[in-house]
Amino acid sequence: RGSTASKPPLHVCHIAVEMAPIAKVGGLADVVTAIGRAIQDNGHLVEIILPKYQFFNNSVLLGGKEYETHFDWAGTTIRVEKCKVEGLQCFFIEPQNNMFQTDSVYGRNDDAHRFNFFCNAALEFLVRTARQPDILHCHDWSSAEVARAYWEHYHHNGLTKPKVAFTIHNMNYGQAKLGEAVHHSQVATTVSPSYAGEVRGSPVIGNNGHKFTGVRNGIDPEIWDPETDIFVPVKYNADNQEEGKAAARAELRQRAGMTGWDDKPIVGVVSRLTAQKGVHLIKHAAHHTLSRGGQFVLLGSAPDPKIQGEFNGLANQLGGEDTGFFFAFDEPLSHLMYAGCDVILVPSMFEPCGLTQMISMRYGAVPVVRATGGLRDTVFDVDNEKERAAWEVGGSTDWKTDGDMTNGFSFEGTDEGSLNYALDRCLDAFYNDREWFRSLQKRVMLQDWSWNRPANDYEELYYKMIGR
Ligand code: ADP
């Protein structure tokens, strides 16, 4: 990866409607904060422009807000405040027409109108304060308007310097707006290379494939760290994982009320239970794991009552001895799941990036995944993908000399037989060669799925956009 030592530091300005942890709805919020911090840590100037929502007034994280400026625009006054969040300089746009006096990010029927107004006001703020960022980075349909408005209205009116990067975190919402922003941006990205390949032919990308690329998301290695995790009963790292995971599995078994023999492999799922996540395969895996003498634990809940009903039925049918079903969104318990499970299953039908497989690895739970989207880019099958793993994980062209970097089990199809193909090989390894299985757990723990590499990829894209 190229050194940026000789290149000038960049000024990157994100314009977004979500940011973790102050305005978090989904992954978009985490990514804005994580990329922002990683790029700033590389020595660049990063600023983030957000709407000032009413619910910020109650946020303990925003205690140090200060007045920045105000100006009259579009028939109202725009007041701008600033505050550091997670070490990042944020600016909050507050139109005095009360447009953002809302208690949630989304959910009003004028969302599109309000976010368009916000995007234009953010650009106006940049002009009024004579900022000339190198890069404007906008995200999803909600700040797609930045790309269009910048090139149509602002580029010739004082805000001359920026190029526009646009990241699609979710292809399924606001496709007309996504397509518009892809058209107007200089670089468009989505959250993994394989997912980029899968959606390249979609109408959203159209004939803009040449500027479209995938950069995988990462996980925060400080938040997800079995060595310091307060929800892990005995802290551990790759060198002493056997003791740590044994303690976690014992606690998980107790929480789940599982009374079956305690040396069975525990297969876990941590997931929203929606069609995207492969609910039919999750249900099948529960049966199949038990038939193979293992234990099955699930943490998840279904927004759709019909799907939830099916899982309630499954839980009743399978009994409690060797299964645990937690139907909740429970962040602390998710940490114990990753630590206590031997295997984490992610059989998604599609997956733009996916975080669970990367978190699993950090906690020494072996991922069994369907090879789609970001799952394909992060999990490399122990039997079939030694070369691809060596190249993708280690940048090596010869796995025989540079070592085995495979890290899990994967399958291609969407049927039960395909899942069995991967899960059976994983369970066979657990039963037949425990020493090798433990060495695999150790190996996956040592791999780096942080933001280090993705941040360098974004940095490279930014420089390419400004011709450096
Ligand atoms: P998606 O964003 O499509 O739901 P990801 O894999 O990208 O899928 O992210 C899921 C995140 O949500 C992970 O951090 C996972 O640990 C967490 N998660 C999912 N379901 C639950 C749950 N029931 N309780 C706690 N955390 C959950």
C-alpha cells in the first residue's frame, strides 16, 4: 500500500444524517464515525456536518456544544453549532424553521424534503465560512442530494475545490436518489468488493460502473476485544483462548439453561431474523446441529410476527437441553455469544458487508457463512480457498511458503444441502481433530479486521479523486 508521506494532508468533509453514537440508526452511523476517525488518525483534517435534531438536547455526549455561526438562507435563519464527538469536529445545522425538531432521525413523511434542505444548507455553510474541502463525502439516499446540489448550484458559486465521494450502505432504500448521486459523484463506493460486483449491473449504478468500487467495513478492535470485554467472564487472547472460551461457554450454557453434555460444540447465530439473513437456513441449522450432537444458541428477533412465530415454534419443538433461544436485541449478551460459541453461522441470502463474521473471528468463534457479498471477502474456506486467503488476508502469492490464512467454512447455494456441506465439515473438524480446531480458532483471532486497511483504501480513493 502506497505511502502518503509525500502527499499533502486532505480536508475531508462528511455530510450525513447519522453518526455514532449520537444519531445512530444503523451501520451508516458507525461507518461515518469509524472512517472519520481512521482518516483523521492518518493525519488528515476531517469535519462532519449533521442536522441538529431535537433529541440532541438531551444527549450527555453533546454537553460542550458551542455557537459557530448563523446566516439567513432559504427564507429562514440557519444556526450552526459545533462540538467534538469521538474526537471528530462536528457541525450541527439548525434551521430556525424547526425542520429538525424531531425525536428520531427518520420516520416523518417529509424526510426526503427535510434531508434535501439539510444537504443544501450544509453546502451553504461551507460557502459562508469559506471552506474548500478536498472531498465531500456523502452517504446513502439521505445525503445523496449533496452530489447533485454541489455540481449544479455550488461548484460555480464559490465552493470550487471539492470532489464528491458517495457511499452506498444500503441499496434497498431511495434508489432514484442513489442513482442520481452515483451519477454526480467522482467516486461511488459500497461496503465490500464482492457486494460491489454483485450490484454493479443494477439500475442504480447504470453506466457508472467505472467509478464504482467496494471498500469493506471493519470492526472497532477496542469495542470488540475479548481481552478487555466486561461481558466476558475470563478475559482472553489468542494465546490463552482455550481457558477464556471455556469459561464463556459455561456461562452461556448457564444463561441458556442448557443442561446437555458440556463438551458438545456450540453453534451460534446473532442476527436480525429477516429473509436477508437466511431464516430458512437458520431454522434448518438448528435441527441439523442437534442431529449432529451439537448445541444451538440463537440471539435475535424478528420484526415480522410470522417469522417470529416460526422461531417460537422451533424453540418449543427443540426443547431446552441443547438449545438456547434469546429473542431480544441484547448487546451485552451478544458479546457472551461470540465468546462462548465455537462456531458462528451467517447464512445470509445477500450481505453488503456483515459485521458478525468479523466479530466472531476476533473472539475465536469459527465462522460458517454463505459466500455472498462481504462474507465472501472476509471468510475463506479452509478446504477450498487457501490461495485466495493468502492473497486477500496476507497479500501473499504463495500460501505454501507464507502460511495458511484460511479462517472458516463457506458454501454457495441457498438450499439445506449446501449449508450442511459447510457445517458438517466444521463439526467433523471439531469432533475428529480438536487440536487442529483449536489452532484454527487461534488463527482467526490473530487476523486484522479493523479499519486499518479500509481506511487506507478510502485514503487512496480520495487522493485518486483529486489527482494525486
Ligand atoms: P445488519 O446490519 O444487516 O443487521 P451486520 O452483520 O452488518 O448486519 O451487523 C449486525 C450487528 O448487530 C452486529 O454488531 C451484531 O452483533 C448485532 N446484532 C444483531 N442482532 C443482535 C441481537 N439480537 N442482539 C444484539 N446484537 C445484535
